[in-house]
Amino acid sequence: MSCIQDLIAGGTTPTKHLIIKELASRNIYHPPNGTHVNGMRQWFEQAGLVEKDKWAINGARLKELLGMGTEDIEVLAGLSKEQRDFAKLLLA
């Protein structure tokens, strides 16, 4: 999701090609002819996170589903392995 949001924040309309390129810049491999990105968008559509055939994430729906917004997710993504392990222990 952060790839998509970063493209939009930069004034770029996300496309399959641009998302794959952005994933590659983050060292995430996507096969050139793979359909994973389109499948992900279809899942997002079913969950109400994006409009049909669009990529813009509905922040309110994300928060409704996860109980946290993108800012919270970014904070969690920045935790070290040890910090994530500690947070998991607290939740248990």
C-alpha cells in the first residue's frame, strides 16, 4: 500500500507498470508478466479499500478494517525485529 500512496503523493497516477517499478526500487521482486498486482487491486476493491479500476486507498475504510491508519502502519513497519517481537509479546 505504501508504494501506491507514495506514487499518488508524488503526483503520479499508479499503474501496474509503475507499481512494479516502485516495488523493485524497494527490493521487492515482481515477475514482469505476473498478475499479482492486479490481483491485489481486486482484493482491495472487494474490501472497499479502492474504487473499481482505481488505486487510491480509502483511508477511512482502511482504518475501519484494521483499526489503524496508514500513519500507524508506517510506524509499525519501521520497528526493528526485536521491537516487533516485544510488541507481539505484549499483545499475547
